[in-house]
Amino acid sequence: MVQCVDFILGLCINPAIIDMKIEVKNISKSFAHKKVLDDVSVTFEKGKINLVIGGSGSGKTVFIKCMVGLYEVDEGQVVYDDRNFSDMNFKERKHIRQEIGMVFQGGALFDSLNVQQNIMFSLTMFSNMTKEEKLDRVNFCLKRVNLPNVNKLFPSELSGGMKKRVAIARAIAMNPKYLFCDEPNSGLDPKTSIVIDNLIDEITKEFDILTIINTHDMNTVVEMGENIVYLHQGKVWWEGSNHDIYDVDNKEFNDFIFASRIMKKLKK
Amino acid sequence: MKGLFLKPEKISVYFRQIKIEMVDIGYGSLGISVLISVFMGAVLTIQSVHNIVSPLVPIYAIAIVTRDAVILEFSPTVVCLVLAGKVGSSIASQLGTMRVTEQIDALEIMGINSSGYLVLPKIIAAILILPFLILITMFVGIGGGWLAGAVTGLINSHEFKRGLLTDFDTFNVQFALIKVVVFAFVITSVSSYHGFYTEGGALEVGQSSTKAVVWSSVLILFLDYVLTQLLLI
């Protein structure tokens, strides 16, 4: 009885206890009569590292951009915790967008702002924090991504890996509920890629975020893929976890996953 | 266009952006505008002396020609055409680069009205600061004319001053400033449009920049004709 009351109180006090999910329902998207996404339906849940994988041109980036509203879907719906994002107007979407953090492929840091200003940007726009509080939050985020003392550097002065880490720090500055990463380790050396992967994994678990990663990095797939969605020619071709990838009887999927010698050896 | 006029997320941030843009567009263009104006005024004076050879025309008429040409056409139109090149290409390439490097997408994801945040401050800043810049170029242009006349001995300072004060119509200045406000809007909005909707990579950013300058210049010339027809005739 006491446990039951505690649980109900917990739901009222901390909405994060409710299982968060993003439901993608039958979305389609075309560009100039070319169908890039065709009737895609997937559900992503909190607590897992969700990966969207697929070859170049398979529609991964379009898929993730449709989910966050950067592209409007032609058909279907994207639902964030029972809130139909696709049918919302700009003003209504604003509230959900403030719950979203996104790490772009190239970092997408604002060139004219230094690292501190980049991370502080959304705090300045949407919070009533004092300058000291904002600075504390910036330093906390930078420390969390293992990048202390770079506050005054500009994006042009950072290496590729540092840019990605600053982008992650910026994405988590507003305590997001949903984190989207578009090929977070593209263009990085294998060691830095693993550092970025581990960082996203730690942050997902630590802050209880629903994370979706777009990738075609096989190390990420093998190490982190708790829920994998394989896109091929704009359709969901396969869904499963990293433990299931070795037993899939699907030519396109196997050609994609086990293209390299290392992966072939791993399968054997 | 609709996005420009949505309620800003934080008004203080917009004001700060407007101030930054005013410095960038106004102060940043001061040097080139002054340089052009000095030589424009000087050439105008010398060419007027060269062309007006009739003994019936008093020498101070040279100053009248220089003054009216600078105020009515050279400062507001020619300087704005130069600014369409300088400011317009800068805005288009800045926004184009932000678009292709996904910085505008990053703003959208944060829930910020990107067109309002990036474009509106530029338009307001240009409309506020360019009239002052053009007033400066008017003074400098006429000063350049006086300097050329005095240095070459074609028209002395006394005659030049007499010409400047003869039949001066203040409406000419008002007309010039109305033109500048319209041109400021054209330069910033057309360039922002081309930059904001860039698609592709570095090559397309360059193309957007070129289109921004060409279309701004064409519109300035066309509107110059329309406004002159409407307001002066």
C-alpha cells in the first residue's frame, strides 16, 4: 500500500518516472516526387540507446529531421509522449523543442560565439537564470563532456572531437528529455569515436534521456545498439538489438552490416 | 516574411542584436562610403566645370550642380548600390553558411524563430543606421567637390559656398532619406532571403551571395525610378 502511494506521488512530482516514448506513425516524405521515407513506423523508448542505421541515401537524416520538425512530413504523425508533434503549430512545437537536444553531424556550433556563449545561448533565450547561474551550468556541462577551460575558445579553434563534445554540452544545457544525434562520430578517429559514443551512453543513463542516434558506424552498432532500426530505401527493413544482428536472414541488412572484413570475422 | 514578425523569444536579446548589426552595417561601411563620396564629389565638380562652358552660367552654378547631384542621386543611390555589394553579399554569405552548416537548424531545434532572430535585427538596424551614414556621405561628397574645386583652382571657396546656399530645398534631403530607408529594407531583406534559403554547399553560398547583390541592385535602380517619379514630379 505504502509503495503504491509512493509510486503515485512519484508520478505527480517527477514526470520523468512515466515511461517516455516517441512514436513515429506511418510517416512518408518525398522531395521532388522522389519518396525518401515510405510509410515508416517505429517506437523509441527511454532508457535504451536507440540507433537508426542505414547506408548513405537510405533516408536516415531525413527521418531524424522529420522527427524534430525540420522537415514537415507528407503523411503520418510523430508523437512525443502522446503529444502529436506533427499537427502542432510553431508556437505549440516550441514547448516540445525546448525538451529536445540535438547534436548535428558537423556540430553546428555558432561561429560568431565562443564555446561559453554557444552553450549559454538557449539558457539566455529561455531561462530566467542569473549570469552566475548560467555560467555554473555552462561549466557543469563542459566538465561533464570532459572539456574544462575552453570557455573562451571559438569553434574555429577546436578540433573535430572537441566540437562534437561542445555540441553535446550545448545539447544537454537545457536538461533535455530527448536527445537526437546525427552521425555524432562521423569524421572522427576510432579512439575519439569511442569516447563520443561512451559519453552519449553515460549521459543517456545519467540524465534519463530518450536518445536516438543516426549512425553507420559499426562499432557503435555492435557496442551500443540496444534498439536498432535499419532503414533501407526509405523503409524500415529490420528492427532488433545488437545481440540479434548476427542471426538476421536478410540480404540487404547483412550486406550493410557485414560489409567489412572485420565484421565478417566477428560474425564467424 | 511571416516569421519575421512573430513575438521575439527575449526582447533584450533582439535589442542587443540590433545594436551589433548597426555597428556592423553602419560603422563597418563608413570607410568605403566616405572614400567613394569624396571622389564622387570631386569628379562631379571637375566634370561640371568641364561641361558648363557658357559665360552666361555663373561659376557658382557648379556648386549647385554638385550639391543637388550628391544629395538627390549620388549619396542615396550610388552609395546604396555599393552597400548592396558590401552589406548584401556579407548578409547572404553569412546566412548561407549558417544554413549549409546546419546552424539555422540548430536555432530551430532550440525553439527559436530563426528568421526573426537572424533577419529582423538586420533589417531594423539597416533602416535605422543607413540614413545617418548617407547624411555623412552627403557632407563628405560635397566636401570632396569643394576640395577638388579649391585645389585645382577651378572654383574658389567663396563661389562654392555661394552656390551651396543658393536655392537650397530641404525637401531634397527628405527625399533622399526616404529613398535610403526603402533601399536599406531592400538590401537587407533581399540578401537575407537569398542567404536564408541557400541549399547545398560552398558553391551555392557563393551563388546566393551573387544573386543577392544582383537582385538588390536591380530593385534599387527600379525603385529609385519609381520614387523619383512619385515624389519629385
